[in-house]
Amino acid sequence: MPNSDRISKPTSRRMSLYLRALQLQLNQGKAAISSKELGDQTGVKDAQVRKDLACFGSLGRPGVGYRIGDLHHQLRRLLGMDQTWKTVLVGAGNIGRALLAYPRFRNEGFDFVAAFDHNKKDVGKKIAGLCIQPMEELKKTVKQKHAQMGLIAVPPDAANKVAQSLVSAGVRGILNFAPIRLDLPKGIAVVNVDFTDALEQLAFEIRLSITEGKSV
Amino acid sequence: MPNSDRISKPTSRRMSLYLRALQLQLNQGKAAISSKELGDQTGVKDAQVRKDLACFGSLGRPGVGYRIGDLHHQLRRLLGMDQTWKTVLVGAGNIGRALLAYPRFRNEGFDFVAAFDHNKKDVGKKIAGLCIQPMEELKKTVKQKHAQMGLIAVPPDAANKVAQSLVSAGVRGILNFAPIRLDLPKGIAVVNVDFTDALEQLAFEIRLSITEGKSV
């Protein structure tokens, strides 16, 4: 079993992709998968797949492939998916509601234990089984429920204050949807999701594909 | 001016971050920025900033920094932001509505020209100034408006059919929010946004920070 602290971010992203593909195979009742199949399903070169998975030792056999059940188990451990992550949502606008209702979170070990909004007219409403609470209850609830993760889906000018409240209440990591860089103490993990980044990336790749098309 | 086809995806993602930071500086009326400042604002090491921006030639001067206006202009060109990208949305659920209302898209050159949903009760409703159209009008409208990008925010079992319709109507790239790998012809750009990936990444980083904390 490799140490998670020796694995780079791009590698851990590929590990996520492998885990997703293996889950699909398990659901279909398959027992083994080759590096080529796994590569085809995730868009990764099969040489890279073999290199990434070499750290797990002898889970793969030439001509047979990886044992899906074992590899799935090891990847879940590596990625921290063998535990349930208690998660709170702050901001119950469109993005927040979409996240609460996202069906795969619970299957993947992410358990929403509370949701908050500053908007009085949303407080008390039920979304995906959770009752929206007022912001004043955030710190107390996060502590009581021992939440480890916070999802921030509030406007940018409110995001840093929310982040500070979450951290002071004991949250260890933040998934940030607000288009602003959060100012967090050392040791607090953060992953930013910025839709503008994704669109810029797409614009760049379209340019790329047009350039490549011309040069062929 | 570097060729966009010689730049890797991670580099182009950093370029996006630089562009965002430079925009903020421009808004504040600043004229120059050092690689260290730019690194601090984007979370990139200053040596990496200098390496990434070296391709633009003599925009930086030791002791003074980069000329923000020039660098901003060059980065916009490189990332394909010096043009307007006509974009359509398919799927007007929570995520779709959040995307339509995302205020920064228009500023960054992404112009929503149409939105579609299969749900009859949503058709005709106005969101962020756009009237939701039925799916039957997708191909015709995309062609008429010369849309180049499609945002897919439909359930996974509908995503591939939508993608095929978009591509056959002339779209060059797809931003995919459906948690499924799209089967697209060569030459069509795709960027996937998967919230489960982001949460798994966060779980992994929390584990990492706990491990690092222990080893100090």
C-alpha cells in the first residue's frame, strides 16, 4: 500500500478516474480488467495506467489483468473513500441545491449532515431531506455533528468569512465554488471549482483542435 | 507569442490563474507585478511563474516586474479569450440555471445565445434573459446562431445523445457536467466537470494534511 503523501495531485486525479471505472465494472459483475481496458475507459495511456498501479504490487497478472475487487478496495483506501466524510453546505442557491441533490455523493462516502443559508426565506425549507438552517447556527452545528468538510457556494464577498467560521468550528477541508481565493490557515485543505476556468480550458482546447486540424 | 499547440494542459490552467489575477490588478489600476506577487496570488511558485511567462519574451523587467496590461493582452490571446465564444446550454436544472446566471462568463467572453430543456414546463421560461427552448429546436438554433460551445447539464443517460446533436449542429467543444464519459468524434474538444472528482480530491488532500501534520 503506497503512502498517500508520496502521490502527486495529477496522479491522485487519475486514481479517481480508475476508481470510477472500476466501480462500473464491479456493478456489471466483472472480476478482472486489463490496463488497456482501464486506459480506454478513463482516457489514460495504458503504460501510464500500469505505472500508476504498480505501487499496489501484485494485483495485476499478465494476460489476465487486475483483480477488480482488490484494486477497487486499495484505491478507495488510498483516496480516503473507505470512511464517511461528514459534509456541510453553505449557500443554498442554484449550485448549492444541485450539490445537495447530486445522487452520487452519498454512494461515494460523502454524507451531507447540514446546510445553511443567510437568506431568511430559504431557512426552514427542505432540500434533499435536509432542512436549511440559518447562518447563526453554523458553528454550533458543525461542532455538534463533527463535520470534516465544508462546501462553500456563496457569493465571493461572503466566502472568506464563511470559510473562517467553518475552520474555527473544526472543518478540515473546503470545496470552494466561490470565484475567489480563500485565505486559509496552514493545514486546511482546499479544492477550488471555478466554472470560468473550465470554460477557458475549453476555449483553449478548441483553439488547439483547430490548429491541429489545419496542420494535418 | 507562443503557439497554443505547444502548451500543456497544466500550463494552460496556470495561465488561466495568472489571467484572473492580472484582471484583478488591472481593475485596481496597477501597472506592474512581480513574479513573486503573481505567484502568491495564484498559489504557484515564483520560479514556475517566470518559467511559464518566459515564452512571452521581454514583458518582465528585473526589479520592476511584468507590465500587467501587455501580459494580460498576451494571455487573453493565448487562451482564446480575445474572441467571443457563442455558447448554448442544454439542461436548465439547478446546475444549468447556476451557469446561465454566472455573472463572470459574459465578462470573460462567453456569450450564452440559447438554452434548451426537454421539460415542457420549463420551456418558455426566461432565465438570465434567455428563453428556454424545447430540445426539438436545438439543432436548428445552434446552426442559425453559429454556436461554438455547448454546455451539457442533463442526466447522464441523456448526455451522449445531446452531445451528438450539438456536434452535428456545428459545436466545436463541450463542457460536460454529466457524470459520464462522452463518446465524441476526433477534433471535438471536451472538458468534464465532475463534482465527485473534486470531493475525492478534497478527501485525499485532507488525508495528506493530517499525515503531514503528524509527521512534523
